[in-house]
Amino acid sequence: MAFFLASAFLLVLQTYAAPPEFVKAGFGITLDPMDFDPGRPVNGSGDVASSPPPGTSKRAPHSIIIGVRKGGTRALLEMLDIHPEVAAAATEVHFFDWDENYAKGFEWYRELMPYSYPHQITVEKTPGYFTSALAPERICAMNSSIKLLLILRDPAERVISDYTQVYFNRLENHKPVQAIENLLVRNGALNIRYKAIQRSLYDVHMRNWLRHFPLEQIHIVDGDALIRDPLPELQRVERFLNLPPRIVSSNFYFNQTKGFYCIRSDGRERCLHESKGRPHPAVNSTVLQQLRSYLQEHNRTFFRLVKRTFDWQ
Ligand SMILES: *[C@@H]1O[C@H](CO)[C@@H](O)[C@H](O)[C@H]1NC(C)=O
Ligand SMILES: *[C@@H]1O[C@H](CO)[C@@H](O)[C@H](O)[C@H]1NC(C)=O
Ligand SMILES: *[C@@H]1O[C@H](CO)[C@@H](O)[C@H](O)[C@H]1NC(C)=O
Ligand SMILES: *[C@@H]1O[C@H](CO)[C@@H](O)[C@H](O)[C@H]1NC(C)=O
Ligand SMILES: *[C@@H]1O[C@H](CO)[C@@H](O)[C@H](O)[C@H]1NC(C)=O
């Protein structure tokens, strides 16, 4: 971890024009390994609505990557898409789709899925589901035996990554931005109403899912481990989804320059987007400590809920 962060840091110094706010504040910057290039289509199964390949059809998802936002959902979907028996959906589901269509059944959901062959399973990702109050109930109503994938990373790192994404979106849209400390701290205390912190309270959200699904139906992928060494995490997912083992080590290669693994499958290579890797701010250490100690209680509760621990520092 330390190694790839260090190399990512060098890469950034060489090639990334950091926004002036980051530099002015004396921030160190690191790339976010979770930002796979979103521009390239995920096409294991042909997503062209006009001419579906013969023998394929649209089917409701067999598995959904439910989150967490900035946890590595795209990396996970892209990596799962290596598997010949996985048909990955190119689009995410929007909450207004649910609101408009819920009463009418789930045909609309199936329409959002890619064309797939009968031997394939369809997988989609909607990172907003995990922290949504309504999603567990709705998804359970659609298919109570669906297999759920949840990818998590260190909750404090996730907060910073979440902030960074919003920061860059606001910059692009010419909206004012704030230093992360101004959002994390209110009147000298940690601002626990800050949405990015709320989204990192994994125990709170997990409870909501466990009200509708048994723990065995939710497989948690360790997002930090996936980025360090993708294959073992993907093999666990293959087993969870009852897929034959088809993802192999040669599907990954470590790009020394980037400091991350890239994907090689069907003669195509996919990596982090060249220009899109986002620098992270270096957060004031006192504030970061406040954040970490607040999250500590929550991750203990979470570990108890999921009967498993994670190596979050
Ligand atoms: C994926 O789609 C691209 C562009 O539509 C196409 O050139 C490529 O051959 C496709 N790859 C696979 C494996 O289907
Ligand atoms: C519900 O999900 C399970 C597990 O993936 C799958 O086997 C089943 O076909 C799904 N049911 C429907 C109606 O899509
Ligand atoms: C590795 O990353 C560098 C820098 O982003 C890029 O220029 C190069 O093409 C990549 N190499 C491979 C084999 O993907
Ligand atoms: C971090 O923030 C605290 C206030 O929360 C401040 O007292 C301290 O000087 C800051 N540290 C650095 C290194 O800027
Ligand atoms: C829980 O996570 C926080 C924040 O990342 C960390 O400071 C703490 O050490 C973690 N606790 C355990 C038991 O891993």
C-alpha cells in the first residue's frame, strides 16, 4: 500500500497539474486507485440495443454491487467483467427510476440490463444503494434471493476520496470549493452531519440491509486488498457467485509507472484513466485523528455485525 501510494505520488508530481487550492495549502497529493477510467464501455456481452446478438436476452440482475461510493465499485465491476460468464451492465440505476416505476413491477429494471447469454449472469453496480434507506427493501421485493456484493475500504480514506470527488465536480462546474477541514470540523468539533462522514458509517447502513437480507447473501469485498492484489479477492467473488474459476493472474499486470494493477482480457487493456486520477489532499493530522477516532467505534460495531474484521489502520 505504502509502495503504490509513494509511486502514485511521484507520478502526480510529474504529470498532474494540481488545482491551485491544493498546492497553496501545501497539500501533498496522492492518486485515487479506485478511479478506473469511466469513459470506456464495459462490454463483455454487447450492450448495443439496436442489434442484440442472437441467443441473448435481457435478464434481471443476478447480482448487484451495492456500494460503497468511492469504495472501488467500478474497479470491481471491470475486473468481474473479465469472467466470460459475467455480463456487466454499463449503466447504473437511478433512484428516480425506482420512484417512477416501483408500483409497476420490475420490467424497467430488466430493460436496463445488458443482453446476455443463458449461461451468463448479469451484474450491475449502483454505489448509492448501500447508503440508501429505501434500497434494501426495494431490492428485496425485486428478488429476495439476489446476491449482493459490497466493496468497502478504510472508512476514513473513503471520506477523503468522497470529498475529493465532490471537490473536482464542483471545480468543473465552476462552483465554490472548501478545504476539507472546513467541512470536517464545525465549531471545533467533528462535523458528524457531513454527508461524506455519514456515508462511511458502515455499521449504520449495514444494519438496514441485514433487516432484509441474511448476512450470507452479502459478500464483502475488501477494496484495499483488491487494489493491492486483485486476484484473491476476485476468486472469492467467483466462489460466492458460484462461477467456475476463470479469472487468472495473467488478467492483471502491474503498471510500474502508475503504481496500480491494470486489466488485460480479450486482447484489451484497461487502466486508470490517464488524466482522471484525482489527487487527494493531505488532511490536517489533528483533524484526521478526530475523524479516525470517531469512525473507530463504528467499525467495531460493523465488524461485529458482519462477523469479520478488516485491516483498516
Ligand atoms: C468492446 O466494444 C468495442 C467498441 O464498441 C469493440 O471495438 C470491442 O471489440 C469490444 N470488445 C469485446 C471483447 O467485445
Ligand atoms: C434472483 O437471484 C438469484 C441469485 O442470483 C438468481 O438465481 C435468480 O434467478 C434471481 N431471480 C430472478 C427472478 O431474477
Ligand atoms: C503504464 O502507465 C503509463 C503512465 O500512465 C502509460 O503511459 C503506459 O502506457 C502504461 N503501460 C501499460 C503497459 O499499460
Ligand atoms: C490542524 O488544525 C488544528 C485545529 O484543528 C490547528 O491547531 C493545527 O495547527 C493544525 N495543524 C497543522 C499542521 O496545520
Ligand atoms: C477503524 O477505522 C478507523 C478509521 O479508519 C481506524 O482509525 C481504527 O483503527 C479502526 N479500528 C479497527 C479496530 O480496525
